[in-house]
Amino acid sequence: MANQQDNVDDVTKKTGEMSLNVGAKAFVPKFNVKAPAFAPRKATQPAAPVAAAPAEGAGVAKPMTISIGGSSSNNTTEAVAVPKPATISIGEASTSQAPAATDAAPAAEPTPAESSVDSPAPANPTTEAATNEVAVEEEEEEDDDELFNEHTKEHTNVIFIGHVDAGKSTLGGNILFLTGMVDKRTMEKYEREAKEAGRDSWYLSWALDTNQEERAKGKTVECGRAFFETDKRRYTILDAPGHKNFVPSMVGGAAQADVAVLVISARRGEFETGFERGGQTREHAVLVKTAGVRTLIVAINKMDDPTVGWDKARYDEVTSKLTPFLKKTGYSPKTDIIYIPMSGYTGAGVKDRVGSACSWYTGPSLLETLDGLQSVERKTNGPLRIPISEKYRDMGTIVSGKIESGRIRINQKMMLMPEKHICEVSNIYGANEAEEKTAISGDNVRIKLRGIDDGLVQNGHVLVDLKHPCHITREFDALLIIREAKNIITSGYKSVLHVHTATEEVILSKLLHKVNAKNQRSRAPPPFIKQNEKCIVRIQTTKPICVERFEDFPQLGRFTLRDEGKTIAVGKILKLVETNT
């Protein structure tokens, strides 16, 4: 006890002899006004030990506040009584080891933030995230306003389908002429060239059939593309080939279409040839329905032919045969099918109504019908998806295709799937090769890519944004509807898959469940399936392809199976068995 008392006395004596600098410079805190908002967190510190009470009667100095400040100029000891615990504030560099008292410092335990005034306060994650979210929303709103100003007219993709020699290219060429997209001088040039080649009536089709092979044979080989515009909308014409040897090109065009115009020749004998078994009228109607085209305009063409003469009986005969078949295909006669009599060669019923030439028809013309259709729902704010339908090299890599979802702009970075190559948008070409700054869902564009070689690009590849890649798979489950098959189909059956713009060889590895008319699945797998039956099957591809489930992304989830030049089955993807993103 005596030793403890001596230690207490010694501490009391030394403390009482300390010199205080009353004139020490006051501490002024510095704040970083640019620092993020500070959210205090509850500190977990151990409790301070309680000092032992001194013996009764011992002299103890009063508590004081000590400030380590500037140099001391007075050696006189002065105690300032403060009823709170001592706080040490570290201010500017001290030139004297003698501490000075101050009554301005708060009596609080120092925190890590107080130990260094210049260090920024910790950021609040919640506040920072909210600020970033608001900034992103404002940026998206600005982008939406900019895109709305640039794309005031809706863009609709129209595909012309039908049997060979039905007049598809002639009708499309006349539309370009009547809407001013091809001037009179150019059309007169085509007329002279066609007359010299002995093809007088083909000159209108030459506006779409641009290569010499198509002009010489009078047959469309590839799916042609052209643009025209009305007061209400912008349109892309997709001129599909009518010959059965070029159906794969037609399928690629149907995958890009929003509306289909089924061109029917009313000439005696031509309609029967195209509609009966073996003609392309039936197959084309099935393929566009499988591709997701909901509206079908049936253009009864060549009504001015001498064998027809705008005869209503012939018109009724054609429509009465077409309607039951189209209804069986899945089109509703009341809401999905529109019949229009016309002459693609003379232009009657194309831009203007037929008038007195066909007194029994008082309905709208073809262009009036197109302008009157309901708007197509677009996914402008969705993940970017551009299935590539064509690619070539012209001072760089150029690809073309329809933007199924999302938007693009100059200098935007994208990823080419399934190869996962990063590339960048160098130029965007819209209607009539005009350069655009942006393009949105529904636009059919050509894109010049930077940072990728054209040898790495193939038809059926998909351009996506970096944040939302599409699925890559070699195996998936699908609901299959057998439309035409000579024999029964078993597991191991091989055919060619057409999905969006991709074409790939596949094998039916398993027959999982047969589906009845009530959409009920069988428990045991069927040994085989035949025509007009539905079945859930597992399909394997030879190479990785970009697809999605039908319920997630219909444009990349519906497909057809073809074999020996015929459409064997149509289907939709239910499950991706093996995926890779």
C-alpha cells in the first residue's frame, strides 16, 4: 500500500509541473466538400479500463483538456478545470514538446476518421448506388428521346411470297416506281434493256432482280431487298424466290418479316399449278406462319389478264380454295387474312384503288391496307439481338439483318455469337444506303463492323450486346408437329434445321413424349411418329447454334425441319439441355 501511495504522489507531482501554452493555435477542422456522404457505423471497441481510486487524502490534479499545438512561449503552469474526460486533438506540427490547454475541443473519444483530417470520408454504398441508378435512368431517357426524334415513322418488313411466276418481283418493282423510289428515267432504261433482251414485260421486276442471272432467267434466286416510304410508315420489301430449289433463301427472308403478301396468279392454269401439291403456294404460307408472321395479305394478281378480265367469279373461286387451307395453317379468316384484287403490271389496286375496272370491289388498295395495319410490338429496350442474314466485304466487314430486339449506335461495342468475338459498329446503313447514327428494333439494316474479319462471320450468327449474350447450345428439347412425311419418323432421323437465319444439320436423338389433341403427354416415349402428329423430341446439332426458348424469345425459338426439298415439320424450343453463354 505504501508503494502504491508513493507512485500516486509521484504522478501527481509530475503532472502538476507540466507547462501549459494558453496561446496555442486553435484547431480548425478541414472538410472535403467533394467527398461522398458519410454514413456513421457503430464502432465496436473494448471498454476502457477503470483506473484504481487513489488513497483517501491524496492530492490529485483536476482533469484538464490538452492540445498539442504551436510552440510554447510561457512556462507558467495553468490548469483549466474541465468536468469531461480529456481529449487529444492533433493539429498542425508542434515546435515544442509542451502541451497547451484548450477549451474548444469536444470531449469525445477519437475515431479513425478524426485521426486524419485530409482523408475522405467513407462512401455510403446505398447513396452511391441510388445516385448511379438515377444517372443511368436519366441517360436512358435522353437516349429514348433522341431515338424517338430520329425514328418518327414505324418500320415494317413486308415479304412477298408465292409460286414462281406469280408476279412478285413485278409487283415489288411497280411499288418502288409508284412511291418514287425508282425514278421514271431509270425505269425507262430498264424497259429498253428488257425489250432488247426479248423480255418486254419483265422490266418492272428488274428494279428488284439486279443480277444478270435473275434477269436472264426471269427467276429470283436470292431474297431481294428494297425500301419505300409512305406518309405513315417506312417499309422494307423482301422479295422471296418462288422456285422450290431456293426455299432456304425464302426461309431466311421470312424470319425477318412482320407482314406477308401472298401473291396469287389469277390466270387460268397458273393458280392451279401453284396451289396443287408440288406448288410453292402452300409451302410458303406454312413457312411464314412458322416464322411468326401473323398478318397475311393475299394479293390476287393478274386480274387484268385476258383469261380473267376482272371476273368476280374467278376471284371467288380462288378465295374459296385458299381460305380453308389458310385456316388449317393457323390463320383466322376474319382477323388475319385480307384479300385484294389487283394488277401488279398496270398498278391497278397497288397504290390507288381499282376503280371502275373492278366495280364489285370497293375496298382499299395494297398500300392503303399496309398503312392501316396495327403497329407491331417492338422490344427497343430489350437485349440486343441481330441474326445475320448476309455478309460480305467492302472496305471492311459488312453484315445485314433485322434488329429483332434492342438498339444500336455508331461506335457501340457488340459481341458476335457463338464465336464470342468483340467488334464495334463503324457505320450503319439504312434505306437506300443512307448512313444513320442509330437504329432500333424492327429496322432492317446493314452494319459495317470494326475489329473483326469477315471470315469469322457466317449467316446465322447473332450480334448481341456485351451484358446480355444469347444462349449457345448443341442440344435442346422441342415440340414438333409433323406436317408432311412419306414414312414414319424414329429416333436417329436426320434433317436440316432452319431457325431464324441459321441453317444447321440435326438429328432427332430421342422421342420423349407423344402429345395428343388435348396437349396431354404420354408417359412412355413413342417408338415412332408420323404425319399430322405432335411429339416432344430431343434434337442434337452438329455445331453450336444461337437459340432461345420460345417463351423467352419467340424469334429465336421457332424453327422448321426440311428434308429432300420439303418442309417435314415445324416446332418451337421448350428447353435448352446443353447451354453455354
